[in-house]
Amino acid sequence: MVYFILIAYISITFLGSLAGSKKASETPEGYFLANRSLGTLTLFFTILATNFSAYYFLGFAGEGYRKGYAFYFIMAFGTALACLSFYIIGMKVWRAGKDKGYITPSELIFGKTKSRTLAVLFSVVMILFTFPYLALQIVGAGYLLENLTGSDIPYLAGATLITLFTIAYVLIGGMTSVARTDLKQGILTFLLMLLAVIVIGYNMGGITHANEQVFQKTPDLFSREAVGGFYTPKKWFSWLVFWLFCIPMFPQLFMRFYVAKDISHLKKSALLYAIVPLFFSLLPVIIGVIGHFSFPGLEGKEADQILPKMLVAHTPEWFGALVMTGALAALMSTLDSQLLALGTMVSRDFHLVFTNKGKAFRSQVKVGKIWVVIFALIGLAIAWQPFDTIFDMGKMAFSGLSVLFPAAFAVLWWNHISNVSLIGSILIGEALTLGFFYGWIPIKYAFGFEPFIIVLVVCFAITGIGYFSKKKLV
């Protein structure tokens, strides 16, 4: 039954990608941006599915297990607040793309600043810091298939299988195929997660009963500060505001701002994005918390597998397989978007700019497809030796990409800005991010906040100095 469900899902997804390929254009705008033609529902689900990935199924459940319900409030309300980025960044990106025909983030940066150095730096940072999050999806695929098949498909084999399959349907249909697949995978993901909570709770004597049992043993899981008092007021502030700066800087999210049919569809998607996470973010966290009842004492990578462990322990085999297939849908909907975005950026930001051959439409698409394969294989290589937890992999990617927000904001909103200050904010910001992450800079210099807040303050200060100095000269 497990293999039947898995094969059926892969077959349906592949057939859907073939349908998408019939509508895919072999022009860069058609292949990379689906001819800027997405309506509200498809746009919303491709944004949501792109963001709610293996990090949602495995990372949320794992952090719920480690930290408790406080993690839900931080993620749900922080993600909902990120809808403001649709207005602060997204609307201006859509208008610029519509007027100038931009396809990648770097093209917009160059169009606004005329600095090739800044545009290349922007693209390189986006590519490099997307890798941890890309590899996270592949890691999640390995974990899920290993649990789904009772280790018949080991971790690396499962990660490789899903990577190759994702490559195949991205190459076939481009953004049209990815968006159509994301719509179906997004609906499937949240429906199955809701059913998982209902069935697991029922088989444990009810969600309320399971929570009461866990509360008696580990009450900190239900506290505002979380286990170990981790979420201090400064930590709460850090995580609540962070997603506003981080989410729009993922290249696959940034490029989603280009693909709306018109700006009204982007506005409606922003409204939906503010509402939906408030409900769906709770579901995996519930499973993580009540997982203490059945699997106490899990640490590190083991805690990231609490969702599949609970499905195996408390649901029929066929149902657990179905839900974990939904988790595969979630991670694949992010992986496909990341691969397409990175391939697009190499094709447009480097091949097109620095070679004569790049000016041919077919050449751009061909190069983009080649780099989709290359980036997928690099991500698979990283997945061989992942970070200690899925949360750590995500945090590394999120922090590095958020550094780009002050520069993007300045380019879109300020008339006078020093390119040197923008370049400096990115380079210094990334140096500080790596310094905090690897412990080269003592954590005490974050002053109780998450380090990325301090980094963002420094980056905004540098861009601000550039703005006022340029304005004074003008």
C-alpha cells in the first residue's frame, strides 16, 4: 500500500507537469515567469507552497517538540506579518517588472542603480544562501522516504530519488509546470496535515487528553518562554519581525512578485497570506508537542522526525503513507521553485550579461535548465552531511538572505542612494551573519536579541548613511 500511494502521487505529479509543458513557452519570460499570467488562487498557493516546505512538516514539528507552543505564536504571527512585504517590496517589484521586463532580482537592482558590481553581488548572495534551504528539502525527502518505507529506501537513496524526480518536471514545464504543481501540492499539504492532527489526536484519546498528559510532565512546553526560558521578550521581538525582512529575499519568492497577472491579484494574495498561516502553522506544532507522550527524550535530528514517528505509532500504515506523501509534496513545491529560480538567475544574470550567446532566447532557457540540474546535484551533495537540525539549516539561509532587504528597500524607495553603501551593507552584513553563526563573534554582542536583528540594524544604518550623504551631494 505504501509503495502504491507513493507511485500514484509521483505519477499524478508527473502527468500534471506534462500538462504544464504544453502551455510553457520557450521564451525566457514564458519559461521562467509563466508569461506573468498567474491569477490570485494559483499565485497565492505557489507563494505559500514555496514557503511552507519540509521546514513546515518536519521543522515546525521538530521545534514544537523542542520548544513547545511558543514556537507556534512566533512562526504564525511572524509569517502573517510578512504579508507587509508584499506591499513594501512586492508591489514595486511587480510594477518595475511589468514596465521594464525584469525577470530576476538582479536585473531590477541593475536597472535601478546601473551598478553591475551590486547586481552581481546581489545575485551571488541569493544563490549561496539559498543552498542551505534547498538542501533542507532534500534532507527532508530522505527522512520521509526512510520512515515511509520502514528503511527499505535508506536516507540517501530517498533524497536522490526525489531530487531526480523534481529535476525532471522542472525541466519539462518551467514556471507554468511549477505553479500548476504548487497549487495542487499546496492544497494537498494542508488538507493532509489537518487530517493527521485529527487522526493522531483521536487515537491518543483526544488532543486535549494528550496535551494534559504532556503538561503534567513538561509544563514548559506550554509557557510563553518555552522550554528552558528560550523565548525572552527580545527573542520574541526578533522572530516576530524577522520574517518581514527575510521572506521576500528568497529568490523564488522575489520572482513570484513578477508573475501576477495584475497587481490586484498580488494584493489579494497578500491578504490570504496574512490569514492562512495563523491556522495551518498550529497543526505540526501540536503533533510535535504531544509527541512527548509517545517519544520522550528525542534530541537533534531525532526530534526532526517526530512527525513520521507519530504517524507510524498512531495511524494506520496507509494513512501515515498518505500524510508523508503530503510532506513530500510540501518539500518538492519548494525545491522545484528554488531550482527554477537559481537556474534563471545564472542564465539571465551571468550567461546573458557576460556572453554573446546569451542573447538568444533558446540559449537562455537551455542554460537555465543545465543549471537546474547542477544546483540540484550540489544540494544533494550538501544533504550528505546536513546541519544538526532542520531549524539550523533554515536559520542559516534565512539570516543570510535577510541581509539583502535593506539594499532592496533602498533601491525601490529612495531616489538618491550610494551604490558603495549598498555594497558595503551587504558585505558587512554577511560577514557579521557568518561571524555570529559560527561563533567567531560572541553571542553577547547580540545583546539578548537574535543576531540577525543586530545585523539588520547595522545594514540599515549603512544604507541610511549612503542615502543622506548622496542626498546632500545632490
